[in-house]
Amino acid sequence: MGFYRDHIEPALVDFACGLKPVRRERAAIAPLARGRVLEVGFGSGRNAPYYDRSAITRLFALEPSEAMRRKAARRIADLPFPVEWLDLPGEEIPLDDASVDTVLVTYTLCTIPDVARALAGMRRVLKPGGRLAFLEHGRAPDPGVARWQDRLNGVWGRLAGGCNLNRDPVALIERAGFRIERADRHYARGAPRFAGYMSAGLAVPR
């Protein structure tokens, strides 16, 4: 799995994360990042074109995959604020308590093995008044779609870097001690329904 993990999987994930339905979703959530920003699961930098560049003072880009960091390099080259790479998984956020204004997480909670621990870390590093901006796909409300998500989940995860189709991101965020301020839940236009049920919004620590 080394060659697949290091070369094929990053290319497939980058391609999927850049499809038009996904870009449309990113364009609505990434501009909400403000101040000192931690993006968890930075990937290949697909959110970078949608940042409000005048609103961010520093970006911490947490991404454990060297292949994805290489892909991201050209997308962040012209950002007007400092970018600091954090070469660690989502469960290990090496920042001080109450040190960032925004945590941005997009299409990442589906892949982190210990997602509860990762969300606890995100909550820990947010300043008072800070916000979690999230965009995730997950379990659909329609029973027929949800059954297909359960059937496909194992194979999908092996092909797509551990991605889970059937997690409920809003429930995970709430269980981690956040209060949902806004949540828009919908099927992304143009995406397959089994992978296209989106949850996008803002949450604050309780």
C-alpha cells in the first residue's frame, strides 16, 4: 500500500476535493476564517483560493501527509500572511490553549481515527469568542441513502484515505462540547447522494 498511499491516493483525494460541487461548498465556508486560523486537515490547500485574505493574520496548516503538503505548496505561495506547517495528525495539535481565533475543518472529520480527541484539541486551542467553521459530508437522513453509505463504507475508506461515509459530523461536534450556532444540511448539487450530504456551519465552545 506504500506506493498507493504516497502517490495514487493523494492524487485521487486532491481530484475529488477539487470537483465543482465541492468547490462551491468551500467557497461558502472558507471565507469565514478570521484572525489566527488553524486549518485541520489542510490537505492540498483547496481552501486557499477562498480565504478572505484581509481577515487572516496567520495560518497554521495541520497536515500529516508529505504528499499533500507538496501539492499545497503552489496554492499557498501567494498568500499575504504567514503560513506555518504542522506536520501532525488531527489528534495532535501542537498549539497553546486559547491561541487561535478560528478553527477551519473541511472534509476532515470523516477521516480522523480518534475524531473525539481531535475535536477536543480544536476546542482547547480556540480563544474565548473563537469559532469552529466546519464543512463535512456524512450520514444522510434518507434511510435508503444511509443504507448504501453503510454498505460502501469499508471499500470507500480503503480507497479514500480512511474516509467514512456514515459519520454524523454535527453530532460529533456537539458531543465534543461545542454549541452549533449555524448548520446548513443539504445534498450538494451535482454530487452523488451517498457522498454528497453536507453539513456546513459554525460552532462555539460551550
